[in-house]
Amino acid sequence: MMSDQSRTQRGDAIREITRLLPRIYKRYRASYARRIQGHGITVRGALLLRAVAILPEATVGSVAREMAVTPSTASIVLSGLERKGFVRRRYRVLGRSRTALELTPAGQRTLSALRTSIGPDSLPAALRRLAPSERSMLLESLRRLDAVETSQERRNS
């Protein structure tokens, strides 16, 4: 049986985590948004370029999953990046999808420029300042948290 002290500590930890996660997200998203200014894309656009670059056979669905957005949101972002000449669709059968996505030379240059603009206030820089054991523990905890299916997700599937 859980003691009152254990319940209080668990409640305090949950409150602290729910306070910290949005704060950390906002801090590093704002830093990232400042860094990509002048590249002609939004934060979501930069995330889509990165997703297309890292996924072996990128499709709208796989990019949406990587970005943690709906396929319709990814499609809207993709359309804007296509108009700007950063991404193109290649019509060929990939599994159930008929459309593969690829970076254009302009998209590759933009993504490369974004990677080299990582400053000391960026999330990768902050993570590098953690000890390897701390990064491993954080990664494992985030993966477990990501795998927890919410009741809303269960209803939608």
C-alpha cells in the first residue's frame, strides 16, 4: 500500500513534470524559430524538411507521423514548401502510397544552413551538456512517455 508521503511525492513529481514540459518546449521552439528566420520557412516547414531528409521513403503519412501532426497539416505545410521549391512529390508506388517526397537542391541547402546555425541556446546544445547517462535516461523516459496511449487516442483508433 502506498503511504501518504509517497502519494504526495508522486503528485509533486507529476505537477513538476506537467509544468516543465511545456516550458521547455516553448523555450526551445522560440529559439528554433529565431534561428530559422530569414530562411523563408516556418518551424513546421523546417520540421518537414528534416523529416523528408531522414525518412528513407518519405510519404505524407510518414512525414506527418515524424512531425507528430495530422496528414492534412503535413500536406498543407508540404504544399507551401513545394511552391517555394524546397520539396517535390514523385509519383510512384511506395507501399500503399503513390507519392514519394524528396528534397530539391534548394531544400537540401536550406536544411544544411539550418543545421549549421545551431547555437548554444539550442536543444541539441543543451542535451550535449548532459552526461551520457542522463541523456540515456531521458531518452528512455521520453520513449516510454511517448508510447503511453491516451484515452483520446484509443477512441480515435
